[in-house]
Amino acid sequence: MTDTTYTPPSVWKWEPGNGGKFANINRPVAGATHDKALPVGKQPLQLYSLATPNGVKVTVMLEELLEKGIEAAEYDAHLIQIGEGDQFGSGFVEANPNSKIPVLVDHSMNPPQRVFESGAILLYLAEKFGEFLPTDPAKRTECLSWLFWQMGSAPILGGGFGHFYAYAPEKYQYPIDRYTMEVKRQLDVLDRHLADNRFMAGDEYTIADIAIHPWYGALVKNRVYEAAEFLEAHTYTNVLRWTEEIDARPAVQRGRMVNRTWGEPNEPLHERHDASDFTEKTEDKR
């Protein structure tokens, strides 16, 4: 352990640009920084997002709904470049006062309905279209318990472990040890549960799986933080089995492409406005 200590001041003062990958967009106040209206496409649902794990939850959900033939789930996915501060534009802040992606605006309603927070969006879409949320009361409760488990647990993985292990300007043993211990405990929770269940709520694929997979599935497959070896991800065999089954779903493969700006040249689909966007992307690979 390091012997470096920090004594907090009596009153904390913000020092802009204090280091870290996202220092240029972090600030201790809310609200818009500039005027910028959100674009509106032709589809009933308008999504404003980026293909982070929270963003992928919603694009996968929408693609799963379309896979079932639900045409009313057609959507425009507009790219929000969080590194450039798009989430602080006036239009985005009006849609989500918390200035975080993703945010959905449902224009099939009058007035349009805004929905922010990824878990709330999944629940909204599941209830709107009657899919991926069990109707049996016991199974529904199990599904929602795991959905809210993800919403409470992922900040430990992302803002805790991910920040101090991958993004912090300096590495300190205490926070890395502390958050590594908790993330491994979370993986063990999942692994023990999935030893007896095909999916998070039993045999039925639900919004609980759609919420958890982009975070913990990506973690064990080394798609976030490049920490799979560090965490001994190969030991969580049930999480890996579950991840690989979900990875194989066509809607998941499409959903992971949308609003993505990194990866192999033909992998990202910066914006999605029609199903043909995927066809054109596939043709580009040939």
C-alpha cells in the first residue's frame, strides 16, 4: 500500500481539467452549456446515444423488438459525442436534465414522451410493446430485481473499477483493490445465479439480460477496460456461457454496432435511421 495520504479541505473547490480521460467534460453543475436543438428523423422513436454499455442496452432492445416484427419500434439513432460535450446542448438537456446518454423521445405520442436512464427506457419499451418482460408476477419481479441490480451495480464497475483501473491519470492501489474486490464479488453473484439459470430471470430472455450483458458480458470478453486477465474472467464459466449465447443473437450483433465510433473500419454504424443501414454496412465489408 502507498503511504500517500490526502486530507480533504474544509470546503471542496473544483479545479477544472484535473486529469483523467473525461476531465474536459466533468463539472459540478448541471444545465446546458450551449444552444443546440436535437435532430428529429422520420421514425416513431428518436434515440440520442453513443455505444457505451448503457447506450448498447437500448439499441439492442430496439433491434430485438424489430427482430420480432414490431414495426412500431422503428427508430432513428442519432450520435451523441460525449467527449465533445454534445450532451450539454440545450435540446439534449431538455430531453434529459441529467445530461447522460442514452435518452429516448417517443414521437408516437402527442406531446412526445421523453424517457431517460437506460433502465427506465428498457422498462418503458418492454411495457409499450409487451415484450421481454414476463407477465407472470413472480417472473416479472425476478426480472425487475435483476434489472435494478444492474442499475445499482454498474456504477461500481464503471465509475469505480473502470475509472481507477483504466482511466485515472495516476494509479493508486487502494481504490483499485477496493473496486476490484467488489467487481469480482459481482461477477461471482452472476456466476452462481447463472449456474442454475439459462438467463437472468430463468429460461426467458428479458430486459434483465439486455441490461446486464453490455456491462458484464463485455467485461468477461475483454471488450471494456482490457481487464479480463486481471480479473481472471475465465474462471466465471457460467457468465461466459451466458455471454456467448447472447452474443450470437442477430439483434445483439446489430445493436452493438449502432452509434459506435471505434473498432474495425467496417464495424461502427455511427447513426442508424433505417434497417437498410445494416445492409449497406454488410455490403461495405465485401
